[in-house]
Amino acid sequence: MAINGEKEFNTEFRVVWRDGSIHNIRALAVVQRDDSGRPVRMIGTNWDITLQKHAEEALRESEEKLNTLFGSMTEMVVLNELVFDESGQPFNYRLTDCNNAFSTITGIEKENAIGKIATELYQTETPPFFTEYSRVALTGVSYEYTTYFEPMDKYFSISVVSPKKNTFATITTDITGIREIQNEIFAKNEELENYLYIASHDLRSPLVNIQGFSRRLQKHADSIKEIISDPSIPAGIKSDLDHILDEDVPKSLKYIFSSVTKMEALLAGLLHLSRTGRTLMTIREIDINKLFHLIIGHYNFQLTELNAVVNISELPTCYGDENLLNQLFSNIIGNAIKYRDKNRQLLLDITAQIEFRKVVYSIRDNGMGIDQRHLEKIWDIFYKVDASQPDAGDGLGLSIVKRIAEKHNGRIRVESEPGKGSVFFVELQRFEFAE
């Protein structure tokens, strides 16, 4: 730079102040000469640019961190801008920047991607997801979705945001591996449920035969008793037969009928369990307050007879299948009644709290409680805490409860202490979801 024909003197240097602090100084000056061309003086100024230097350094470090983060992210980040036609309507979008993950996932090099419009870049007739992307760019309202992109044969989870008007950024995670595992697990579960259904259904046939022939045996025994009522039959033979027909046969039949009843209940439970996994859900917003009052109404007679106290707080809504959730919560309430402490009044407290996108419902009782060694196993099929108890169930109830919770993309857990009671925590979705 020159001022009045003279070369400008422009430099930066550092100065130590009296207090020991170091300051950055910028000096700007020009040399003035006399008529013969000799330099006579220098005119200039110095100013402290320490704060400016600190700001520049902070900005440089920030940009380096951002670029490092941007480049090392495993998620694919792409910046785009809308492309408008002559009438001012958007019809395409152009990639303006991307990170390294873009090339890793798509196989398209960064230098070959920047500046290209979407239809050219992705080799499609229309810009992929143009309606959703343009809406975000024009309105600024973010959008999230999961999709299968056929040209790449991949599943993606995509978040779309707008840094400024007419632009948008996509943060994309390749979930192909996760989706494949999910599909494989789903297929295996479906296969197991089919086996369970078929086995449970087919086992009922021999059970019906056992039950039928047992009743026939009872009729035969009755016929024999009628025959030996004939006075001509010797007393000794009659006495032996009476003992067999009045004691031995009825006792054996009692055990057979009892076993058949248990087996029928078990098979019915297995069929119910298999149907729970196979049932298609009708997902909608559920008024849980109304649902709990309905469930408590169902148990009203038992609760009244026990003089039980039930406290239900104001509960937030959730999304799910009402019939399945009715079954889930009914099972928990039923267990609280069944396994109550008979030495004290039954108390039930039902509350809830919101945790981000979930609602956690808590059902607390003051029942018998469950020993710690059983807590992880109570969800297992056929597991019974104390099978010797006369009121022990079939070990399927909590398995079904867990299956329903998982089917709702939720979970269930329990905290319990023997002699003090249990708290069941049921985590469900606050917003609509896909099965």
C-alpha cells in the first residue's frame, strides 16, 4: 500500500507492559521526504490489537475444533441449498458441503459432490425427499424420519434442520446393520411364536382325549358299582370292589382331572402368550386415568371385601394399544391383590412422571414383597417365586406383561423388599410410534 507515493510501513510486534502483561501492537506509518527526496520524518500510529488477536485465535481454534468434529463424525452431515426456477419456486437442491462420512457411506467423493444438484448427484429422476427437505428449508421447522433408500440399498435415520432460510442440513445415520439385526430378531420371534402356537394348539388334542376317557372311566366305575349291588355276589368280593370303586378309582380320577385342569390352564396361557406377540396393535393416545379407573372398577368387589385403599394420582396420557395396556396393568393390580400381606390393610398407590419422550407409571403396593434373588427371574416364562404355595400361578402372567411393554417400545422393572411391598415401573411412549 502507498500513501502519496510513499510505501506504507505496516507491522505487528509484541510489547511487555509495566505490569508484566504482553500486548500485541500494530504499527502503521509512512515516510515523508523533502523536495530533494531526502526522508525527513515518519508519520504513523500504533494501536493495541491484543483483544482482536485473542478473538482471532479463539475463532481459529473454534473453527479447527468444528472442522475436526465435522470431519470425524460417523454420522453423515450434508449442507444443502434450495434451487429455484424462474418463477421463484424451488425444484431441486444443491449440495454445498459435506463431511468425510458422506463419502464413506455413499461412496461419492467430496470433491465430486460439492456444487452438484441432487438429481445429478444421486442419479434420481426427482430430488430425494424433496417435499420434506424443502419444507424444512422454507419454514425452519426440523424433521426426523427413518427410511430405506433403494439406490444405495441402505436404511437411514435422518434429522433435518435449517441453519438459515432456503438452506437445510441433514444428519444421517446408517442403520442398515441395526435394521437387519432387528428384522432377523423379528423373524426369529415370529418363528418361535408360531412354534409356540402350534405346540400349544396341538397339545390340546391328547388332553381332550385324556379328559374324555377319564369321564368314560368314571361311567364304567359307576356301572360296575351298580352290577355288584346284586345280593348274589359274595360279600368278600363286594367289599374289595367297593373299596376300589369308592376310594381308589375316585382318588385316581381326582388327580387326573386336577392335572388336566392345570394343563388346560397352562396351554391356554401359552396360546395367550403367543397371540400377544402376533397381535397387531391399534396405536392411539390413551387416557390412562380412565383406563385405571376401569381396571379398579373390575376389581371393585375384591378391593371392597379387603377394605383396600387405592390412590390414583392425575396421570399423563401415553400412546399404545388400549386392550393390551388394560391387560398389562390389570395383571399387575391382580398380582397386588393376590400376593397381599394378609396381616395388614392393602394399600395401592398409582403415580407417574414424564421422562423426556417417555411416561413412567408406578404401581406401589404394601404386599408380601419379592426377595432380591427372584427379581431378575420373575419375568421368565413358567418361573414361580414359590411353586409350593396353593395360590401359585402358572408363571406366565409377568412374562405376558413384559412382552406387552416391549411391544410398546417400552420396558418394565420392579423394586421390592420382602415384608414391605413392591413397586412396578412401566415405561411407555408419550408420542405416537410405529409398531
